[in-house]
Amino acid sequence: SLDDVLEPLKKGEIPVQLYNSFERAILPIHPSASIVKRLMLENGAASAMMSGSGPSVFGLFASSEQRDSAVKALEGIDLYPCEPV
């Protein structure tokens, strides 16, 4: 459920059920996606991973302040900051 994902994020933890098996194949051939993922994690994302078959990457943040920190670190990249509804 959504609460199973949101509750760990509120504590700054990574929800264990999140994974994308395509990352092993796609990230090595799309280094920019690996860089985006790394920068999100280094700038406060509790989790970051590729979306679907990639190479789009998303990050989950426990707070809007952490999200905004990553947005600044990723300046120059097409970004779409979102909040849950």
C-alpha cells in the first residue's frame, strides 16, 4: 500500500519493496541516468531509481527541503518536482 512506502520515507528510510530489475541492464549504457540517481541520493533522496525501462529516474524524499536540495544539485537537467496527493 501507499502507506507502506510513505511511512519509511517519513523516517528517512528506504522502502525495501522498491526495486527495478531493468537497472542492471540500462544504467551501464546510460551513464547520465546513473549520475542523476547518484546525485539524488547524495542530496537527500531516501530512494532513487529508474522508472520503468528507463532511462528516466525518480527520487523519493521525506521532505520538500530535501527535494529542493536535489533540484539545486541537478540544475540544468529536465526536472519535474512533485508531491503526493
